[in-house]
Amino acid sequence: MAKIRDIELGDFPLLLAPMEDVSDPPFRALCKENGADLMYTEFISSEGLIRDAAKSVQKLDIYEYERPIGIQIFGSEIESMRKTAEIVERTNPDILDINYGCPVKKVACKGAGAGILQDIPKMVEMTKEIVNATKLPVTVKTRLGWDDQTKYIVDAAERLQDVGIEAISIHGRTRKQMYKGEADWSLIGEVKNNPRMKIPVFGNGDIDSPEKAVEYKQRYGVDGVMIGRASIGYPWIFNEIKHFVKTGEHLAPPTVADRVNAAIRHLEMSIKWKGETLGIAEMKRHYTNYFKGIAHFKEHRIKLVTSFDLQEIRDELNWIKENSEELRLVQ
């Protein structure tokens, strides 16, 4: 049984990764319904939160049905991160997560996200200050290292545990790799199998099928897996993995009609949460994935991703739904 303090997550929990402009409340609602055990918000800038920037503050929105839910923060200044921990605590999430993994240039090159992997002592010091500033359980999301020469994750994870974090999620790439190449889980396995590690260790990177989740569970012994890109437009992956772990069998994949229903609900929730213009714009990255693998779908996909007219998009989705029997999923 994986536990973060007194939060029980089950035998092999599936975590939704915090993804910028993806892991918002509408998307999280669909993932929760489809089996995600623990979810994190999009990462929130400590400087933005202290300045009371609207975009940062809006990301603090969490809902009862999402629990357990973690709020993720990032920043490069220890004092700002400490203050941010206090602000986050007032929102009453279940967990506070620190982002030490974002590889994006504007974050990492300012010493935040994966940028801090170039300064492990600072990473440990910042973590200690945050742990001391909040009553919430603190978790960390990070990578193997900055580049191939600095894969210090086995030592770093132990030091982070020593200053009080209560779980760690590790993406099996360096910052330099970004999202390219294959994730290397061997070092994640080393962290998990380090006899000094007592906290849950979650693996992240390239989990895109039930088979892979089970294979990596058995091979590396991780306490659970964190799923990111494979869940975009496909929230069903969580229940599919759970069913496969339990029975060794595959759930029937979602039909074309299931996909349309999910896309429509997602769109409506997005508009309700962030307004029509932004709601329509940010849905575009999801449509391609919702309708992946459908034969002769190109013209419908182009309409969905290029239109900014809500009625036009609704009409297109409804047409796909009404004609879902004729639209085939290519296996």
C-alpha cells in the first residue's frame, strides 16, 4: 500500500503528471473519473503567486471531488518558495509538490524547475525550507540530472528524503534530453531499491500502455507510475492500466462515441472554467488525441483545430457523434 503521510493511494497508484496548460480542472475531472489516484495542478510560479498574478492564482482552484490533490509550485528563490508554501497551505490541498523537473528554457535557465539540478545543495536547502514552512506533506517531481554527466538522482533523492519530503516522482530523462529519446528507468529503479529510501518512489516517462506499466512495475519495483502525455485526449488510460494490473486482460477501448462525449464534456467544462476564447483555444491540443486512430478523419480534425466559432465546433462534434457508427478506429 503506497501512502503519503496518512493519504492511502492503493497498491499501485497511478498519478496524473502536472502538465502546463493541460492539467487544469476540466482535464483533471475526466482523469479522476477514469481512475487517476492522485493528481497535481499545473505548476504555479512562486513569483507570480506572491505578486498575485491572475493566471497563477487561478491555478490554485481545486475541488473536493479531486481529492487527493497536490498543488505544484516552482521558483528559483528560496524565500519566495517558502512564502509560496504558506499561500498554498491556505488553499487546503492534500499535498504540496515542488517542481524540480520542468526542462523548458524560460524556467530551467532561470534556475527553477530542472535548472536547480545544477545545484543540488541549493535544491536540498530549498526543500528543507519549504518542508519547515508548511504542515502539508511535501513531495518532489524531478529528473535524473541536468545532463549525462550529472545524473545525481540516487544521492539527491536520499538527501531530499532526509530533509523531510514524503514521496518523489522521477522522470527518466535529463534536462538536456527534454522529452527526446527513450526514458531511462534504470536509475529510477536504483532510487527505489536503495535500502535507505523509505518514502514512495513513483516512475515517470513513456508509460503509454497497460503492458508497459506492468513491465516497469515488475522490473523496477516502483510504488506507482505517473502518467503525462499518454493521458492527453485519452483519460481512459488510467482505468485500462488498473484493469490490466488486476486481471491481465484488456478493457474494451473507448468507442468513437465515447471519445466524442469526452471531448464535448471537456470543451464545455473548459469554457465554463476559463471563458470561451481561452477554453476553445486550449482544447485544440486535445482533439488530435481524442480522435487519434480514426480512419479518414483529417478534414474533421482540421475543422476542430482551426475553428474559433463555438457553434461550429459543437456542430462538428455532434456530426461526428451522429456518424460514429460509420467512423472506424484503425487498430
